[in-house]
Amino acid sequence: MFAETAVDLVLADFAMPQMSGNQLVYRLKQTAQHIPMILLGDPQKMGGDIHAADALLAKKNCSSQELLEKIKLMSARKRGPRKGSVRAPQAAELAIAS
């Protein structure tokens, strides 16, 4: 269903009954790596593991305004830069250019 639907962003809770949010995000990233994914949860329960999500937010410390701003930011990244804007080169690109 995920592969057949136009999805702009995934927002998942870390604690879910059948699988963790990280497992869900990992599986979805195998299908659509370009889609931004945000994981909400308790940082103590998430542990120090490497997460597949593009952003991790602490559920208890994250206001609805902060969540909305993160969603706007992640959605803008998916769409790419605005017309006429200049993108700052990444460190890897600078290393190749020099």
C-alpha cells in the first residue's frame, strides 16, 4: 500500500504494538528512501541505537509548534530548493571540488 500511494512524509510513534516505529521506518526506507520520516518517542526507550528516521523528536518535550516546524522543514527538503535559491554545497561536494 505504501509503494502505491503518494506519501509526502511519514510521522511514526516509536512505541507501537506490532513493531517499533524504527522497524517501520526502516522497512519504509527500503521502499522509498527519498520520503522524509520523523520518529516520535521517549529518548530513554529509544536508546542509543542508530535510527532509520530522518528526525527524532522527544514526545514529551516536543510542542505542537515544534512538530509543525519540523514537518514544514522536512517537507521543504523533499520538494527541494525554491526556484532562484542557491543551495550551500555539502562537505563531500567541497572535498570533490578541491
